[in-house]
Amino acid sequence: MKINPRNKQTTVIIIVVVIGLLLGGLILGMDRKGASSEEQGHGHAEAKGHADMEHHGEKSTEKHDDAGEHEDDEHHADSVSQKGPQGGKLFTKDGYGLEITIFENEGEPQFRVYTYQNDKPLDPAATKLVVTLERLGRAPQNISFSKENGYLKGNAVIEEPHSFKVQIKATSGDKPYEFSYVQEEAQVAMSDTQLAQNGVKILKAGSVRIKTELQLIGEIRLNEDRTVHVVPRLAGIVESVRANAGDQVRKGQILAVISSQALSDQRSELLAAQKRLALARTTYEREKTLWEEKISAEQDYLQARTTMQEAQIIAQSAQQKLAALGASPSASNLTQYEIRSPIDGVITEKRISAGTVAKEDANIFDISDLSTVWVDLTVRAQDINALKTGQKATVKATAFDAEGSGTVSYIGSLVGEQTRAAKARVVLANPKGTWRPGLAVNVALVSDEVDVPVAVTTDSIQTVGDRTVVFVRYGNVLEARPLQLSRRDGKFIEVLKGLKAGEDYAATNSFLIKAELGKASASHDH
């Protein structure tokens, strides 16, 4: 069938119009959707901005019709601070601003307060101010202020740690203002269970008796009062040696045998003198009898008595010479000289051997009684007055686990020009031979005993930053409390400042609390 060309053209026009209408409707729909999206995005941005303003504590310009909303606004302004121009905490209310800082660049830390009116600096003298600090376990501390330069300066030192609740009461233009904030520092929370698991023992600070000790370094030496140097006293050839270094010997025990010609001469002289004495005594007895019986003259009797007395003197002299040499008066071998130990002890040195020639002044044996030894000490000049004879001393070996006690027997009268130190000596009992000469030791001398009102255990002391602290407990909170310490012994340390009697503190394993504090990374917020 044929289509009329006119009808065909009309159909095409109708189709084009319809497509145009559809495209126009689609475009209008897209414009409306975009406008709606922009309106929604603008509303979200406003809401977000409002939320941020409230988070930062900025005062809302919207009026509150009811009292409840108004009170909430006041509470919000009092409890939230911003960072002020001086880097401190800034509080604002009704156009009045107060910025509080802790200044410690010069001297002790103190409060400095700056005031503002409508964000502009205000004369500090126009504000009357009192700040109250509440610390754990301490009475409230009231701090008043006075004008200095362009700020108000507190009249008290703000001691560490700077962990407290702060109440601020200010009056400006006869209008009162109150602000508050809480600052936490150097604190960690641990329950009883956690403390028990970590082996932390809580004790109360209190009075103890502290034994002040002076720590010195010493060396074990032979007791020279109980040491003998053995010399032969006669020259001769060594026939035998019967003792060696390290041997325990008894008094009178034979140490060595020497063959000496000089000894032989001495013994021969004694034997001759003894024989002459025996002959003179016999003559004297005969002459005495004859004189008593009136047979011989008295002169003969007197002469015989004189001769006998002279023989006695000569015999005694020869015997004393042998005794001085330590030799027996008689022996099967006149040249044999036995060297014997003069004391009970240990041979510490031996300088003799068989076949050698021993001189009369040679030091052939050193024998020491090691039941006691000396401890030689080096004492600094500033510590000399802390020593006195008879003082008790505790001696500990550095090379092994051993401990003993002795007394100070000697304190030197001179101080070395180079060392600026004096010598002292402790006599130490050594029944088991534990203390060997040459051994290095540590010596503790009790220089004083005193009762102190407040002390803590040595194990409780830790170092946090550059401060010496002890961890004080209140409830489940442990606070690193800086201390000023004084006298100490091996168990306790006296506390002069920072802790009161009766306060609980971590006495053992306090290093674990320090580790927990490090994990918490507590900041020093000023």
C-alpha cells in the first residue's frame, strides 16, 4: 500500500515534538534534584558547625527561655576551658575571661593568672582572686594573689606532682565568678587484685630506727701481730726440710735441720764448761769437809769455792748461748741444728731447700696464725670523724658470698698528701680460714643509730623523670610523690618532706607501678 508523502512528513514532526517534550522534562527533574541536594548539604554544614561550637565551650547566642537551659549554660561555661594566649587554661563568662598558668622557668613553680574583658587584657588589679587546691590525702590549700607586672602572682609554691582539683573564685567589678577544673598527673589506677598479682605490698609510712652506715672498701691482710719470720740464727748447710708452704704447724714442730760448725763449737764449749764445773764442785766439797774437820786451812776452802763459782758462771754462759740459738744443749751430732716453729699457725712463705747454705739472718719461713686477720681500710678525710676504735664492722667478700663481723682496732693519725685519705684497720675473726690475705672486701660501719618519725623501705624508691618518688596509694589510685630523703641504712630511708606518717605506699616491686605509669604516658600538663 502506498503512503501519502504528506502524511509521512506529519508523522515525523509529531515524533520530534514528543522527544523534545521528554528531554525537557528530564532536564527539569535533574535541576530540581540538584537544588534539593545543595539545600540538604547546607543544612548539614550548619549542624556540624553548631556542634563544633558547643564542643569548644563557646557561648551560644541563642536566648534561653527557661531557667533549666540557662543553668546548663552556666555550668558548661564554668567546667570547660580553652587554651589562652599565654598557653594556660582560659575560662570565660559574660565577657569576663580568666587564664591560669603554672610558671616554673625561673625558681619554684607558681600560679600566674591573666584577666580579660571582651577578649582584651584587663588590669589584674581589678580582680580579687583565691584559688583552692585539693590534693589526694592533703588538706585544701588556699592561694591568694597579688598584682605583678601584667598578671596576678600566687603566694605559694605549687609542689609536684601537679595533680589536683582546682576551685577558682574571682571577683571583678563587684561581680563574682567561679570556675573549676581537675588536673591529673603521675597517677595510675591499680586494684587490690592487680597489686597482689604483681607482688606489690602496701605498707604505712612510720617511725623506724635507722642505723647510719659508712661504706668502705678494704683488703684482707695477715695479722702481723700473729705473724713470725723464722731465721736460722746460725749459718750452715741445710740437711733436710720437713715442712712446706701451706702446712699447718704446731709450736715446737721441727721445720728444718741444718749442719752448723759454729753450733758444734758452742756445744763443745758447754761440755767442757760442765766438766770443769763438776771437777770444781768435787774439789770444793772435799776442801769444805777438810776445813770443817780442822785438817786443812780455811784459805784452801775459800779458794776451792771461788773456783767452783767461776766454773758455774762459765757453764751457765755456754748454756745460755745455746738457748739463745734455740738449740738443745746436747745431741748425738754436735753440728745438727733443728729449726722449730715458734707458734701454732700456717706456713705462708718458705725460702729454704735441702743442700743449700742458710745464712744466720736469712728469713727462711713465714708462719702466721690465721685464726684472725686484718682488714686494711682507706678512709676519706670527711669520714674520719665517723670512726672510733671498738666500733662494730660488717665485712662482705666481693668475690663470693661470705660475711663476717669485727671491730675497728686502729685509726691512722695521718692523711695522705696525694690520696687525702687515712688508714684504718679492722680485726676480723677467721676460724674457718675463709678470709684469705689479698681478698677485696666491702666494709659497713655503723656510725650512728637514730629514731626517725617517717621512713620508707629502700625498695619503694623509684626515679620518675628527674625526681625521686614513692608511690602513695589512695583508694585504687597510686600517685608518684616526690620526696626529700636523708639518712638511710640497708632497709629504710628517712623521709624529710613529701610523705606523712600513716600514709599508704607501695613498699615492694614498685618498679612495676613505674612501668604501668610509663605505659599510661601521663603528661605534665601546665
